[in-house]
Amino acid sequence: MNSVTATLHTLIVSTDEASGQLLRACLLQAGCTIVADVAPDRSLSAQLAQHQPELIVLSTPGDAGQLASTVARACGDARRPMALFTSDARGGSIDAALSAGVAAYVIDGVEPGRVRAVLGVAMARFRQQGRLLDELHGARTKLAERKVIDRAKGILMARHQLGEDEAYQKMRSMAMNKKLKLAEVAQRLLDVEELLER
């Protein structure tokens, strides 16, 4: 049994009972623990919240992009790895599914040996996507903080006739004295400036 899939709590979202049954058998053989097999209906969000799956496996003969988008909306902010098994080879469906966060898109390939490998790839890609999203979020946060610090520095320079380095050191000292991050001190300076301008 593959350690990647062993006891992986898996929720199946299927639009077709026959293909869903075959996929269920392959998932069980791959070592997954099936927590539920549901339809993409109004109860999907509640089912996801109730079962908290570690993996979502989608199964549909067609409209794969639509199914992936529906499941992604039902997940909301709780990102989860998704693997999709379908007969839908249309480029638009593939693009829509990948945009919705599907980590593995498999066309006409439901066999036990292949399913296990696909799930391993899906989990690895999901972790990689998560790291990239974290890096992107961190970069955006740093850029936003840099802008706040630069604006606050400009206010100190104008109000107190300070040079750029002096204004930066003044803010840095304030941050250290108050045990705050530099960006927090800068935001407080901007808030005070906004109050004074009213």
C-alpha cells in the first residue's frame, strides 16, 4: 500500500453513478478511506464541512470544468487537493478545472494502479501550489508594508525636516521601544496624520 494514499480521507463528488462506483472501487484498492460519495448539489458545502476530507476526487463524463468550479466554490477558502477523472478532453474544461484548483486531471484513466499514482501526484502538486500561494501572499504583504513605511517616512520627513535615513531610524526606534513591527508603527503614523488632516 502506498503511504501517500493510505488512510487518506477522501470525498467523492460524482455526476454519474456508474463511473462513480468504478472510481470508488479503485480508490479503496489504492488505500483511500472514503468518507462520503456525494452529488454536486446544494448540500455540497455542508457535506464538505461535515466530512473535512483530505482529498476530493471528482468524477464526471462531461462538463468537467463546471464540476470543478462548483466544488471549488463549495470549498470556499478551505483549499483542498482535488483530482478529477473524466472523459471530457476539451481544452476549455481543462483550463476551467485547473483554474478551480484541480491538481490532477485524468482523461479516461480509472484503473487501480494508475489511480494510486495520480493521487500521489495530486497531493504533491497541491502542496507545491500551497507553497507558491504562501510565497505570493508573503511577497504581497511585504510590498504593502513597504508602501506604508515609505508613506509614513515621507510624513516624518516633511513634518520634522528629517532626511530619509533619519526618518527611518526614528520609526525603527519607535517600533523597538513599543515592541511593534515597523509596519505597525508606520500605519499608526498614517492614521494620526489622517486624523490631523480632517
